Amino acid sequence: MLKTIEDVPGITVGHADNPVGLTGCTVVLAKDGAVCGVDVRGSAPGTRETDLLNPLNLVDKVNAVCLAGGSAYGLDAATGVMRFLEEQGKGLDVGVGVVPIVPAAVLFDLAVGDAKARPTADMGYRAAEAAYLGNQASTKQTDLNSHRSTDSESSAHSIRISSMIEGNVGAGMGATVGKLAGLERAMKSGIGTYAVQFQGGLVVGAVVAVNALGNIRNHETNQTIAGARNDKNGFLPLNELLQAEQPPISPGTNTTIAVVASNARLDKAQAAKVAQMAHDGLARCINPVHTMYDGDTVFAMATGELDATVNLVGTLSAEVLSTAVVRAVQAAQSAGGLPSASELK
């Protein structure tokens, strides 16, 4: 059975996307809440509610984390997640109701599919519903604006709830990698997930949407598996691309976003340290990483079942995240005119 972040007790995942417009969102839900930390390493991030995760600030637990495409437009998806959770009575009790706590991060996929097809609040709602209900959620594709007449307008509002776990799904629907030589030489990426169980019952998992400027290498074999392509199904020399005087790179058009989760008992400061350590998992597989053109962001959730050291949880988080990055590339299928790693074998 595939090891996924859902192996962590109390954590579930839901995806909603637009397979025509090539964008989507992924919701990581903690039904009983989770302590959460965040570490932003890229220089072009798009985030929501990350200041709330500062250990100096008030709220201790989050209800969910939302990962989305659509660049800054995709932050709207978190509003739909909040709406669904409010209907379930989940959130911070403020006396007159509840306020669901849903941090979010986005990646840029507007240039891959339909630039008008962005994750919406409705898409976030459906992803949260899928995470909450699991197999009971509908997996059919719906058109929220069926009255629209043109193909582009219709595709911009079509939502699919998928049972897929990895690849072209959710926030990874429009994800790409290897853009140092421009998007035309890039490759398709997607969503990846992995988990490990350690002695004593500790479970650590990760889910990641890999949309990196850099190339991807398998950390176990040290072989490049996706990146800026040459004309022979190989890869352009990375050093030459980095030394180019004017690389064809547009600011903010990349970003890898991830959630690592465990059933460890951590406070917010410890969760933030785990998120920091988990970034090592990105650095093992993505080169270059944390660039001026990426907004790389990692959230760390902890459900609080058992005691574990920060060093152990952080180390395992980096390990599962690196494997999840590789799986995201290996599971992707060609789309948007870009090939996948499976096609270059």
C-alpha cells in the first residue's frame, strides 16, 4: 500500500482541480486541529495566515492548510476551506461562532494552462469536503457556471474532485520544473506524498506540489530525473544555464509548497523548527532551490499523540519530503505541451 501523509493519525487530504485549465488546490485537514509551524525560504512567496503561526502569536492550532495554484489568485481557495469548516463547527471559538484557521500557500501555474482558470473559494470548499468525507465525497466533475458559452470561460470554472493521490492532481495540476531555459524546455511535475513509521509509533508524512525553477534529482541515485531539456531527451548543463547573463526567467513564476505532518507532541516553536529542517528535503532534490524566483514554503503540522524530539521529527520530515518530491515528478503525466519524466525513460 502506498505510504502517504494520510498515514499520520488525524490527517486527511482532499484535492480539487481543473484538468482543462490545469490548476487546482490541495487541502491537508486536521479534524481535531494541529499545532502548526511554517518556514518560508523562497524569495517570491504567496501566503496567507503565516504570521499567525509565529510562536509569539496567539492561536495554537490550525484546522487545515491549503496549497493552491493560481499564484496570488489561488489564495481565494482558503476562503472556501473556511466556509466548509465553519459549516462543520470547526474553528476557533470566538463566542459568536467559530473562525476556522486555514493558512495557505500558492504556486504559479498561470502560464501552463488557462490563465483565467484559477483556484476559487468553491474549489477550496470541494477539496476540504473531500478531505473531510474521504471516500464519501463525490468524485464527479462539475461546472459551476454551465451557462457560460465559450470553451475558455467554461474551462475556467470546471471543478474535478479526484481520487488520485499523486501526479496531476490538486495543487500539482499545473506544476512544472526545470525552467532555467524557459518554460518551453521545462517538464511536467505534480503532487507527491510519502510517510514513514518510526519505533514507538511515531508517524511522519509529507505532501508536496513541486513547481521548481530548478532541476530535480533522485536523492538516492543522484541522477537528474527532470529539468531543463536539451533536444536529445537529456538535460541542459546546469552550470551554463546559471552563468547565462540573461536567463529567460520571469520573477515569481515557480515555487514548491509542502506540508509535513506527524503525530508528535510539539509546540509552535518546535513545529517551526521542524518546518525549517524539512526544507533540507527540498535541497536534496531540487537544484537550484530557494531562489529569488521561487517562493518555497513548508508547513509542519503536529497532532500531539506522543512525545518525540524535534531532532527526530525534523530529520524524518526532511527524509519523507525528499521522497515525496521525487514521487511528484515520477507520477506526473504530460500536460500543457510539456513532457513528464516517465516519457523520457
